[in-house]
Amino acid sequence: MNVLVLVGSLRQGSDNRMLADAAVGHLPAGVTATVWERLAELPHYSEDIDGGAAPATARDLRRAVTEADALLVVTPEYNGSLPGVLKNAIDWLSRPRAAAALAGKPTAVLAATRSPRGAQWAREDAVRILGVAGASVVEPTFGIAHAHEAFAEGRLADPVVDSAVRELVRALTLAVAAAAA
């Protein structure tokens, strides 16, 4: 089983990248993960440049999602929603509608934010947008509030938070197994 990870923060060493790394660390033995590092290279979605001659970056992303068994979306919250770079990726992955890379793909959503609400709005928007785009979203999502205090030496410091991340990763792998059955 392979999980593709999309991290909505482009900043090196971001709280969300550390969260993604923690989640990947909880994958069961034999499950691999790949963080797709090229979100910043995706052009803004436009039907004018989509189709058979879609940009190589968009084709590569679609191929990576198609080849993955599951998708893990890790998002910060910018101005009460998910960042544009992540929404743009979902737009590319939702087309062509009849054969979208996201269609039926088991997908989990995690978030980290420095605010007290755990990126609730970003997670809600991600679930709605991913669902409309055709993904099979695993719920509940999980968000870390006060993320700047959540990590110690690059690891989740609170065992309760770490356990919640572990459970969401477990739920994602169970969703993949259920989809394959």
C-alpha cells in the first residue's frame, strides 16, 4: 500500500510538514508514503490548458494520485480556509470528471495551526471540496491547535495528540482495505 501526502504549507520546516512526517511515521509496516513536493509548480487550473496537453506537473500529480492507494492531505488554515495551493491541486485532481484521479480515493485530512481552533474551517472546507471532487474522505478529521507548542524535537510532544494522529492514519489504511475488498 502506498499513501501520497499533500502538504498545503510550502514553507520548509512548517508545523504541517512536521505533522505530515509524524503521520507517515505511524503508517503500519509495509505501507509506504511519498510526499508530493511540487505543489508550488502547479499552474492555476484552467480548462484552457487542461486536457491531453495538460502541463507536465499536473499530469505527474494526477499519475501520482492514481498510482497511490490513498491520499493524506495536511493543511494549514489561511484566512479561515485551506491554502490556495491545495485547492488548486484538488481542482487539477478532480478532472476530467468521468476519470478523475481523486474518484473514490480514500483520503484523510489533518491540519496544524497556531490558532486555538485546530484549523477547523480549513478541515471542513477540505472535506467538502474533496468530497465534491469525488474523493472518499475518512472522517473524522484531526487538527492540532497551538501547533507551535505541539512539537518537541520534530515529534508530537503530547501523547494524546500523537494517539489521535495514529488513529486517523489507521482509519485511512482500513478504508483502503475496505475499498479493495
